[in-house]
Amino acid sequence: MKEVKKQGGLNAEIQSRIGHQLRAMYDDVVRQGVPDRFAELIRKLDGPEAVAQAAQTDQAAKTDGRD
């Protein structure tokens, strides 16, 4: 007699619930943005030209009232 293997895994409802929860967590992380210290580090790694350009952008944002 041939053995029938049980299919493992998650059913569609459980997969859907996990997907919704993962999306909610991911969206929360994305909304947090990049901390200022990381943004500054990235600017430094990009080189002096990027730092000067970022400083100009930051100054323009301050005068425009943007944060």
C-alpha cells in the first residue's frame, strides 16, 4: 500500500493573517523614517559634495518652513 504524505504548511487564512500583520509592522517602521544621525552618516559617506548639497537643502528647508 502506498503511503500518503500529509501536506505541511499553513492554510490560506493563516497566511493572509500573517501577511496583514507583517505589512502593518513594515508600514510602522517605514513611517518612523531615518534617524538624523544615520542621515548625517550617509551624507558623510557620500563625500564632501553631498555634505555641501545637503547643507544647502537643509538651509532651504528651514527658510521655507519645512522640517
